[in-house]
Amino acid sequence: MVDNVSQPDKKLDFENVEEVHEKVTEAVRQALGRHKRMKNPLPTWDGNGVKIVAPEDLPDPHPDTKD
């Protein structure tokens, strides 16, 4: 299954902090979900260097739903 990556219907108003936070949070949630479903590890930065997070250690992208 592939996420529908849509183009925004309007430009993001970067002065609207709540809107930006909401859009970025959703984009990250979708990216984490894709990595987890495809069983791809995720490189992260911990302040000292790159660390690899195993797909099974990634958070559930939909914690409020049960599969």
C-alpha cells in the first residue's frame, strides 16, 4: 500500500505556527508509517552521530486504531 502523497491545495502560511506544526507532524507520521510498513530502518541523529532505528522500534503511526 502506498500513501497518497498529495500536493497542498494552498501555500502554507508559515506565520501560522499551529498550522505548520500540524502539517509537519502529519508528514512525519506518514513517513514513519511508510518506513515501518516497508520494514526499512530509519536513520536518526542523536546529537553525537547517526543512529539507525529498526523498523520494529518505530512508533505505531495510528496509535488510536487497532489493526
